[in-house]
Amino acid sequence: MSINAYKNTIRQSESPRQIERRILSRLTGALEAHAAYDTADSPNARLGILSNGLRDALAENQTFWNELKYDLAMPENQLSPDLRAGLLSLALWVDRQTSAIMGGKTGVMALVDINRSIVAGLSASPAAPAAAAATAEPRPAAQILHQGG
């Protein structure tokens, strides 16, 4: 089976919620692999960790959150206004935190903690109204990541 056929099968068998959970779990693992950044004892040590994969993990995580922001801003999004506002606030925080880390500040594990909380929420069985929102268009927040890789 080719990789494209495999991706197509996954898209057909998983809900957008399941896809988002799977992708965010993978992104969280990639960030967590660089947890030593937060305890590095020098700016040079942090720079080394950034250049050895953390920068790419941060960029991919930020892409996910940017897609989520886009999805949440769409008028067709059926999540409650309070949930949308809370998720948008988290997405903005992720932007600021990512920039701070790229600038040499600690905080990788804070991103991991936020991602884990969202993964846990996506893993829970949705209530009836939330289930409808989870399967409604527009595209899932992670669609571009899923299509690109």
C-alpha cells in the first residue's frame, strides 16, 4: 500500500477529532524529546538543543495552533463561543511562548503541558452537541499538517 493510499484510508476512518488528537500527540512527543532545553545550564546549550530539532518541533507545533486559530475564527465553527474564546486564548499564548523559547527563554514543558491537556480533552467522549461540532465543517485544525506529511 502506498503512503498516499494509507493517508487516504486514515482520513476516511478517523474523525477530525481523532486526527487532531493523533497529530497533537505526535507534536507533543516531539517537544517532550527536547525537555532538556528547560534545564540547560547555558545559552549555548539551549542554542544547541534548538538547532538539534527543537526549532523544527516548535515550528510544527505552532503551525498546528495557527491552523486551530484559523478554524476557530471561521463563522461555521460550531463550538460554543466560550470554548472558542478559551482555545483562541491558548493559541495566542502558544505563539508568545514559542517566540520566547526561540529567544532563549525556558518553557518547552509548559507547551507540552498545554498540548497534553488538549489531547486529553480530545480523547474524552464528546457530548451529543460537541460530537456534532467535532465532525462539522470547516476542515479540522490540523488538516494542513495531515496533508503535508
